[in-house]
Amino acid sequence: MTVLVLLGVLALVIGGCACVVWAERGGPRWASAVATVTLAAGELLRRSQKNRRRSLNPTSSDGGGGGD
């Protein structure tokens, strides 16, 4: 069952990437909409990973790295 879910997610990712390329080359309006959703999802994932890294290392924002 898990394999089927992962294959479904993989198919959605590949389809989204294909729509991004197709929309860039002047594809139909629906491909442009799918491309917009795909790019927005990618941006959300990038931001969540940045936030996760910041929360794992809270001492990096103290302005110094001194080991006194």
C-alpha cells in the first residue's frame, strides 16, 4: 500500500514538472495553472525546510560564534 502511495506522489511530481516545462513553452491554460500550483508547492517546501533548519540551530542567530 505504501508503495502505491509513493508511486502516486512520484507521478504527481513528474506530471507537475512536465506541466512547468510545457507551460513555459506556451502550453494550454490548464498546464499553466498546474505549473503555478507546482511551483507554489515547491516554494512552500523550501520555506518549511529553511524554518526547520533554523529551529534546529537556534544559536546561529546570536551574532557570534565565540566559544568563550
